Amino acid sequence: MTMTTGSSESPLTAGTSRRRLLAAAAGATAGTAALTAPPAAAQAATSTSAATSTSAGTATGRPGRRMKVIAVEEAFSVPELIPWPGEARMPPGWGQEWGRRLADFTELRLADMDEHGVDIQVLSLTSPGVEAIEDPAEAVATARRVNDRLADVVAAHPTRFAGFAALPLQDPKAAVVELRRAVEQLGLKGVLHNDHVQGHYLDEPQFRPVWAELERLGVTLYLHPALFPADQWRVFQGHPVLSGPSWGWTAQVGAHALRLIYGGVFDEFPGASVTLGHMGELLPFQLARLDSRYHQADPKSRPRHLPSHYLRHNLYATTSGVFSHAALLGAVQAIGADRLLFAVDYPYESTAEAVEFLRTAPFSRADLKRIAHRNAAHLLNL
């Protein structure tokens, strides 16, 4: 997801309700003057270069059969349940177009997928999502309605869509019940959660039952950035563009994933998995540094293995919003091609650019197939 945050004070610090959180979003300003063209224009700008590869179904200069593509971080909204923050929170000219595309499942979305060769989108509720609701009972009710809506969309288009459930983690016991219902009754393929839970993190003891159920069901938790951070970092003050997807979100979600490692989640639940977008929130490129400091941590509180062990056994990374062959090569070398999944980050990124990046990546066809669809099919039981 690609939005910007510009408030100098986190809305969470005031103990606000969901409506006040969303009102704060609508009143914020974004430091993104450099972005001026709406997504439709951005997609059109790359459609010419992408046409050869997507219409023929092959990578540039590589004759052969069309490659199946599954995109796993693709957002939707339910505006009547969680209102879209709108243009004030977005780069100029983008908010209205994103809002149209988020609420649509068939007219705009399927046409975009067909034009650019995406076979399946794995849908997830955009941010702000259920995590922005302060009242636990309201969060439980909203999560159920969101998941029911998502299940209906998937049932209507079972060959084109799959879905990640939203959980009301404000009430961990209710979240376990909803997780079980979403997977076993609704057929959803895992969970996507937007970073923290009203300032709490998922390594904390109250969330252990959720991890136990995730492990039992064999489904992943996709840890995604939140529109509202738990707190504001002084280093970003005066430069709001840094606090969002360009850097702040990566640092915050990457640190959250490291909390899961150092908090013992994967030692207690070795079968649990977490998926990180944006090339693993850059953690694959930090493995040597993380491992080098492991032995300086208190032996009584550090995890059983080096951090790299968990990144190669419990974490998956996706390509969402990072369409760089150099970055993809580095991530594959760090954690292996079996841990990488393709994602667009629709509608916040260009599907044309993402698919062209994938089809022209300098990998063997076998590795490209792993990244394009096989790893997703295995992880999500598609």
C-alpha cells in the first residue's frame, strides 16, 4: 500500500474512536507534491512496453508458454463499514481514483488483471482497517461483516480471487473464533493485519492463542503497514513523506517482525509463518548485521536460533511496491527463491509495471514460476 502520513501527533495517543481516527485522516496533509498523475495515467504510460510481454504471455525476448501469475497483496475497501480517508490523505489526484478501484471487484479490477496477465488476486482489506477501531465489540462485528463480504466476492469469482481475513485482534479470544470461522467456514487463506493493535504488538502474551490457531490451521499472517503509526518518530518531523511508504512503514513493520523473532513467537510456534511485503520490509538485506549482533543479546531472552534462521524458515517476502531486479536478486540470495511471492499492491502500484518487472526478471523459468505462482499456491493452498 502506498499512502502518506503527515500528522505530527499520532491519532492513537488521544484515545480516539474509529470515527475520530478517520476524521484525523481526512484532515491530514501529505508531503507528496512530486506525485501528480493518477494511477490510470501511470498504467497507460507503461502499457506500451508491457504489451509485448503480457499479450504474448512471455518474458521479453523469451519465447514460450504464458506464465501463471498470482498477486498476493491486493487491497479492497468496504466504504460503508470503514470509510475511505479520501483525497486529503492522498497524493494530489490519486485519492479519488484509488477509492474507485478499492471498492470495485469486477469492472475495473478484473479488466486490469486481464489486460496485464494477472490470473488471481489475493484480496485484503486496505488500511485503515479493523485495527483502527477502538471498541473491541465493534471491531468483532466489523471483522465478521468484512470477511463475509470478501467470501461472497471470492465465491462469485473462485478462479480469479482468494482472500485474507481481517481479525479483531483488540479481543484476542474473539479473534481466534473469527480466524477459525474465516478459514474453515468461509475458505479464506490466511490473515492480513496492519501492524500494531492500538499500540500493542503481536509478540505480547495476549496474542499467543492467535498464533496457536494460525499454526494449527496452517495459514500465514501477512504483516502489513498501518496508516496510523503507534507513535511519531522525531526524525520524520518536517519531512512527512519519510514517515510513510518511502521509509517509516518499512522500519516500523520490519521492527515488528523482529519483535516476533526476539519475542519467541517462532520458538513457541515453529509452524507459524509471517509474510512481509515490500521485499520483506528490507530485512533480507540486513541478515548479516542481525546475525552479527545476536550473540551480544542476553542468552536468557534471545531466541534459540540466529535471526536468519527464522527469516529462512518462518518468514516469506513479497515483491509488492519494489519492482527492482537488483533487490529481487538480493532477496533470493539471502532467503531463497522458495520464500519470495509476487505482489502488485493494487491499486496503489501499477500492475503493468509489476508484471513487466516479473516477466523480465533475470531468473530461470523454474525460479520465475516459483515467484510468480507456485510459492503462493503452496503457502495459501490455492
